[in-house]
Amino acid sequence: MSKASLAYHKKMNLVHRKTDRVAVAELKVWKVQSSEYPEGIKYSMFLTALDSGEIIIGMDNHDPKGPHLHRRGCEVSYDSDISTDSLVDNFWKLAKEEGFEP
């Protein structure tokens, strides 16, 4: 991969609205110039349970898999607008569906 620059980073603890379970949300987006990332963006966004390390929500586009989503122990292709704003919005929407809000 060629040189990347961090374009967005946020890390915070979240508490489940019903169970008080704590999870860590970490969102990273890099601007890249690489044929592996034709959109010019590489991203990694995960919501991980603090107590067990379980991935509650995960969104990333690493090579060779491309854009995909981790949710409830499954991994599926992720098809969305690849822009920082839409990725961040979609991540928080999924986190909210799981009971976690910033």
C-alpha cells in the first residue's frame, strides 16, 4: 500500500442502554492512493465488547476482501457509498440498532 494519511479518528467507550455492558468504539478512515483502494479510502470501524473482546459491529475494507461488515458473528459484503460521512453515519446507525449510542 502506498502512503496513507489519517483523515478521521474517533475512539470512545459506550454503554448499552439496557444492560450497562461497556463497549469500545474505534473508527478510523485513511486517505490512500492505491489500486487496492480505488475509492481512495481505507477504513476500519469496530465496536468491541470491553469484557469479552467480542466484535459487536465491524466495518472495514482491507485487501483482498474489500468492503465488508462483521455483525453478530457473521461477515457479509458491505455495499454503500464509500465516503467518510456515510461510513460514520452507517456505523452509528448499526451501533444504535445494537443498543449502543454515543
